[in-house]
Amino acid sequence: MILWTLYAAYFFGINRLGNENISIITVLYSLPVFILIYYGISYSLNVHLYRKHYLRAIGMALLIYGVTFIAVYNLTNGRTNLSRLFTDYMTSEPDFKLNKFMQTYLQLIGSFSIWALLGYLNRLKVLSMQKERQEFESRRRYEYTTLAQQVSPHLLANIFQFLEYQLKDLRPELRNQLLELYSLMRYFMDSSRPDGPTSVILEDEILITKQYISINDTIASKKSNFIWDITGNTYGSIVPSTCLLTLVNNVYKHGDPYSIMHPIKISVNIQQEGFKITMTNKVRSSNCGLDSHRMGLENLKGRLKYVYDQNFKMFYSMEDEIFTVRLLVDF
């Protein structure tokens, strides 16, 4: 409001130089028209045009110009009482002339429309600079993370190789388990690297998931109860890395993978136009398991969107303590 008050004073001073009849009251009555044009066109640009709603932007601009035309015409054609106030703008006879009216009208909407356009362009520039700063910070974090993660894999590889050599003849069974654990660990490390693979062959994901289950069976000293139903060519499809591992890990957190009565069912169905993965498991009672916040599933959904864009659907539901996850992917 302060800026508009300053503009009113400036407008009055400029017009006063060429027209001694103009009064500050006349200028103040003109301000609502100025404000209508400026903020109306600004809204059309910053909201509708920015969102690429071109027809809405054009429609709103035409509406603003139309309302302004009617208002200014009624105020200057001498037919209303208020029009007497605006004769102060005229330096000669106050007779209404259409050509002069159009000249005044076009100057009026042109000036404030240009101001609104300059404001919109300045906003675009500011947003572009903010985006560049965010991208720069993201690149810096990426570079640091990449450099930081280059140390541990080599160090751990040397340790595992040393242990594998020590157990080669003494405990061959333990050596094989150690190699499986190292293979699983490398799979996770490769998946978490910023420059690592975003997707893997579905067959590889199935094999590493079965390996993960086998390691957990060894640790728990009992056999888990997973039923796999795989149909189709799993070598011809890709999934986000650790996709199945995320779903199976949820079973270990919130279900009972060793239940005889309620086996975990994993169905993988590959078809010509895509594939479907379905997993069902019984959920433990709330006082026996960890609280679920669905963060792992939402994270997986974000990775699925990155790999498949809009060509996938993921659903999960709970019914009679049976948790079901469905993933549908179209090629």
C-alpha cells in the first residue's frame, strides 16, 4: 500500500506539470482502476500462465481489460455524476471524443500490463536462480557421497577374502555361507551407490531375494515358509534394485516367515504386455511386531515411478490380518 501511495504522489506531480486542474482526490479515485489492472494481469501471468493454463490466462486478461474499458468509458463520457470529477484530466474542452478515449485507455492498460509482465519475468528469473542453487547443492552432496562411499567396499572385500581363505579348508560350509553373505552385502552396496544401477533383471532380483531368505534361515536355525509361483520369462523384465528384497524384509519385520499355517506367497507372472507381482503374508499382532509406518513401501513406490514413470500401479491392503501387496507393470 505504501508503494501505491508513493505512485499516487508521483502520478499527481507528473500530471500537475501539464494540467493545473487535476486534484489529488481525482488521482486517489483513479487508483482502484490502476490496482485492478496491475494485480489482475499479475494474477493471470503468475498463476494461470505459469501453470501453462493458456486459455485461462487469456480469458482473465480479456476480462480485466473489458471491466477497465467499461469503467473508464462510464467515467469519461459525461453521462455519470462521477464523470465530472474526471474532467480534471482534460486540458481542453471536456467533450467526449472516442479517439482520445481509446488513446488514454490503451496507454492505461499498456503501462500497468507492462509492469505486471516485468514482475512476472523477474519472478521467473528468481525461480530459475533458486533452481540453479538447489541443483548446485545437490551436485555437491552427490560428489561428497560418491567419494565417501568409495572406501568401504574395497576394505570390506579384503576382509571377506581373508576370512574366506581362512575357512576354505577348516569350515567349508561356513565359508559358503560367508560368500553368500558377502554377495548379498555387495548387492545392497551397489544398489545404494549414487551411480549404481537403478534397475536389475527380475531373475537376478529373485535369486538374491532367495539368498536373503536362506541367510535368515541359517541365522534363525529354522526353515522359513515361502511359496514361490513364477511363470514367464523373468530374464526379459527389469525391476528397481532391491524391489523384492524390500517386500520380503517387510515380512520379517511385521509377519511370521516361519509359520506353517500361514505361508508367505509370492507370485510373479510375466506376460507379453507386462508383469504382475503379488505377495501375501499374515501380520503379527501389534504387541509382537514392529510398528509399521509404510515408509519402506512408499520409498519403493518412488523408485518404481523413477524406473517406470506412469507405467505401473502398486496397491497394498490389509484384510483379516492378511497383508497383500500388488505390483502391476506395463511394458
